[in-house]
Amino acid sequence: MTTPVNAIDRLARAFAEDGRSLYLVGGSVRDELLRLPVHDYDFTTDAEPDDIKRLVGAAGADAIYTVGERFGTVGALFGDDRYETTTYRSEAYTPGSRKPLVAFGTSLEADLARRDFTVNAMARPAAGGDIIDPFGGRDDLAARTIRAVGDPDERFAEDPLRLLRGVRLAAHFGFTIEPATREAIARNADTLRTISAERISQEMNRILVSPRPSVPVRELSDLGLMRHIVPEFLALRSDGAAGRHKDNFEHTLMVLDRTPEVLTVRWGALLHDIAKPRVMSVEDHEVHFYGHEIVGERMARKILSRLKLDRATIDRVCKLIALSGRINSYDGDWSDGAVRRFIREAGDALEDMFLLSRSDVTSRREERVRAAERRVDELRERCERLQEEADVAKIKPPLDGNDLMEIFGRAPGPWIRPIKERLLAMVLDGDLAADDREQAEEIARGMIAAEAAAPAAR
């Protein structure tokens, strides 16, 4: 098996024998200095892509990929680890475009100068040697600081996605954005509108699964970036009922921090109260949010579709928003049939739903939190017990549509559905065995007879 050390040695040797330089650079150096595991290794070199492919092959790569070749990057796999090597470059952008015009064959110093933040602008020779750190990245690592390389306005103008990346790096490492860089982020926030939804959502996904997501989400809101990501979220800060109910903005941040690092659950936490400002009403001096889950599900689908998230993620998050509130309304008097129906409705999102519902319990009164958590846990235990007895998702009524058409000699039509739904409901409630075809037929005949008698009664 190729280890990272062996792979780096082999690459260094292959490039050196060809008279080429090779440096480990960027996040790879940063993470090594932070003593974090590295699985994706980035290199820079004076070799151009055709030579990189040849030399990486000579080093014994298990596979070579060239998706980024037009930007000077050639990727390789050594075992399970990724190694990407890019020609020294400096970048310029045409107005209104985020596609770089790449100049190859410059220098290591010029290559480092074009990078985003000082902690990412360090290099070391692949063959071993001292860290090359022209912009003070090591000092900023020690100070736990995110600082733009050189003029922050220039760095952000080169690629406005760096505005989000700075917030994401600070959140991921628990660092602070230094004042001049932070001011430049706020000053350039509106340039984020030139970035594609796909690139924004990729950064947003990473931000949401950071250790304490409330910190970067607050930063995005304070710095003016959120209005170009989820502008609807900002309405939670000014929902028009200050002092009359809990602060929905602060509540959402608390929920985010209580959730595990599961992307769909984090998106669900961010958006679970998104509709409250729209549906808020005041009756007898009390604030209500009737139907906020239903409206919130529609809003979330629109938001996540606008951000170009994949359909499976959108569907899962929207289901969490629509149904997770049902768990927190559980009071112990649900019948087993009601629990089974909830399990079927939740489908494969059930576990995420419990994670979000438990996290949604926030109060200054500890006893209220504990009591609500006990109710959630009780419902979870009932779901697990009923699932152990039978796979609820696979429960079917004793008679299907074909059976009913044969019994009554009728063609397909809307008359079948209410019978099947009634039979399924009785099975879920335990009033009808799933294999009791005889009783099911009797019930079906009774429903058909009642339907036939209804016009005469009218």
C-alpha cells in the first residue's frame, strides 16, 4: 500500500530527476502545521500539464485525472489519497466572469501571492526543507487568525467566493477574521451575486457542518453575505413582534448548535422556522404562527432549488421542516396506529426528524427542556418497538386494487382508493390483520353498499 510519505517521496524524486521543482502548498501545508490529517495533497510546480502527467505517471500513480488540466491542474490517486499538481500561475479575471485567465511558468512567489489567505499561502519543498512563508501564514496560524494575502479588496475582487471561504475557514478552525479582512468582506459583500448558485451552495454546505454553525451563520448575516444566499433568513431578526415571543433568529442559532454534523439536519435547523415572520398573527395579545411548517416547507423548497442543491437533499430537508414539529407536539396519547402512520409518512427521514426535533427544544427553563426531550425520546422508543414488530413501511392492506376489481367486477377508477386507505388504516390501527382477506372483503362490500345507498338517502 502506498503511504502519503512514500507517494510524496516518489513524486519529489520524479520531478527532481527531470529538473523540475515541486512544492507542497496551500491547505496541505496548513493542515500539517496544525497536525491535522491530510488526505488531499496539493502541489505546485514549474512543469506544465503535459509534463506533470508524464512525471506523475513515472512516480507510479494508481490513476491520473485531468478535469482541471485547462487550469494547469493534473490529479492523481495513490491508494485512497488524492494528489493534485498545478503549474505555477497568476490569475486575472475578465469583468463579470469567474473563469480565470491563467498565466503559466511564473514563479513560486507569484503563485503564493495570488492565493486567498495567508494560512493557505505557504509552501515547502516536496523533497523536504524549510517552510516558505512570505506572507506570515505561520504567525497567523499561531494567532488563530484568517487574514487575506496582500490587499483584501484585490483578493476578493479576483474571486468573490473567497468572501464565503474566509467565513468558512474561520468557522472550521475556530479562528477569528482579522479586522481589515472582515471589513473588506462586508465592503465587497454585494459582489457575491456574481457567483454561481452551485459554488455558493458548496461553500454553504461546508459552513453548515462546521463545529459551531451558529458562529458563521451569524457572521454571514452581520457581514451582508446572507442576503445573497438565503435572504429570507434575515426576516427572522425583525419579525415584528419584539418582546412578545422568543427571538426566532437566536432560537435558530441555538438549534443549529444543538444538531449533529448531518448536512440535511443542519439545513433543516436553519430553515425550520423560516416562515414564521410571514404567518405571524397576534390574537388576544398572544403571538401565533399557524401553519408555519406548511408554508416553511414551500419556502425551503424554493430556497434550496434556487441554490441548486440536489433533489434528494431538497426532498429530505423539506420533509423535516413539514413533519418534525409533529414530534414536538407528541403528548403520549397517540395510538399505535397513529405512530405507525407517522413512521410511514416520515419514511427514511425518520432518524433525521428525531435529531432535529430534539435539537428544537430550547428554553431558559431547564425542566421544560428535559420534559420535552423525554417526550421525544418516548416517541422514538415507541417507533423502534413498532418497527421491531413489523416493518411499518412495508405494511399493506389485505386486498390490493386487482383484488377489488375482481371481487366487484369493476374497471379501475377512483372508487378503489378510499377502500384501500380504509383497509390500510385498520391494519395500522391493529383492527384488521394484514392477511385477513375475508374480513377485508366484508369491509369493502360494506363500503360499496353504503356508497350505493347514499344517492337514495339524499
